[in-house]
Amino acid sequence: QLGLKTEYMGRNIFFEEIVDSTQKIAQNLAADGTPEGTIVVADMQSNGRGRMSRKWYSPSGTGIWMSMVIRPNIPVIDTPQLTLLTAVAVTQAIEEITPLHPNIKWPNDILLNNKKIVGILTELQAEADQVHAVIIGIGINVNQRTEDFPEELQSIATSLHRETGNTIERAKLIQAILLKFEQLYTLYISKGFLPIKLLWESYSISLKNELIARTLTGTIQGKAIGIDDNGVLLLEDNDKKIHRIYSADIELLE
Ligand code: BTN
């Protein structure tokens, strides 16, 4: 019913009306050996999860809440690359079906007019250095009106409807995302991360900018000078020392 044009992404698909988290369901399916390309989509999540143990607001009828299971043959250290690949796929899908041109904020936020429209959560099942499955969760604010957002989110989050004035068909966007993802993932498997990195950089607003990175161990201010071959952010502080940032909240400075 999605009109999929993919070979394997979404060929095994679970639609649910309400779940606690599609991420949790996809984790269980992955542990039970579900094939690559399995997708879980829900209309509503009662316990949607964000990065850094935050909650992800996932009301009924208006958003895309989905998780994808993939099984790349890569070392654990390369998995951040898949978050960046997913951000490019979702950005390109949005560009395809709307007139909008979103930007990516490292590592995984997609923004429109500086407000968050998409969040991506990448989780791993691995043994030693071998990846068994990567579970990629994507949350997209699609048809929410301003007043549908809780007040504290209204100035920092937005939706495709808010930005275009139009209602977007969720199935059409899911289909576009799965196709873009499959194309980029095929490119990644055959040619490596470099072509994905170049695309990612062309959408990024974090690069060349002065920013503050808040990590679990401290706060660093500096200039983003690039991402390395693993997808890690390289930040140069005022003493020209370069820090490798694996995970952080980023605040962009003017
Ligand atoms: C972030 O903190 O920016 C990541 C948000 C990820 C939300 C998505 S919605 C579908 C999937 N299921 C979850 O519980 N979380 C992810």
C-alpha cells in the first residue's frame, strides 16, 4: 500500500497504530534475526525515545515514527557513518516531495529555519567489534500545526506543514525515504563513506561554524573543521587544539 520502488528496504514492514517505541520493537525483531530492510512504522508512540535518554514527542496522526533494521558488514567504529547517511537520505526525500531545502546539524538533526523537523536515533547490536544489526529510528514532524506542539517546543521544533502550508501524505514521504536510503546505502557498500561524506557536507550547517559542544564529560567551544572518516566531528578550540566529538549537543553561535 506504500507503492514501494525499493528492492529490500521496507519489503518486510510492520504497521502499528500505537506502540511504546518503534525502536524497541525493531530491536526485538533484529535480535530474532529479522532480515535487512525490515521497517516498523507507528501512527503514535506512547514512549518515543530521543538521544541522550530524552523523550520524543510522538502524537497520533501527524508524524512519521519509524525504525529500520540494517545489517552492514562494518566495524562498530564506523556506525556513526550510517547516522549521517540517513540524515542525507531524509533530507533528499524532503527536497523531492516539498519545495523545502533543509539543513543538517551534526550529527543527526534536520532543521528548517533553525527549527528541528527530524531526529535520528541510531542503536547497535554488536558482539566484540562485529555489527549484527543497526537500528535506525527516524522521527519526522509532518502535519502538526503550531498549536499541536507543546508550548516549550513551539520555538525550537517545526513541521513540514508549518513550513509549506500544505498537508503532506506520510506514505509518500516514507516511500521516498526508503528509496533514497537504499540508493545511498548501496553506494556506501560499494564505494565507502567518501561520497556520502561529501553529500553530507553539502547539507551541513555545522561546518566552518563557531559552536559549543556539550558532551557527557564537559563543554568545548570552537570551530567545526570537518568530520573524519568515521563520521566523528572535529572541533578546533581557541588554542588550535583539535577535539574529536563522538556524541554531544551542539549549539551554533553566530
Ligand atoms: C533525537 O533525539 O533527535 C532522535 C529522535 C528519534 C525519534 C525516533 S521516532 C521513531 C523511533 N522510535 C523512537 O522511540 N525513537 C525514534
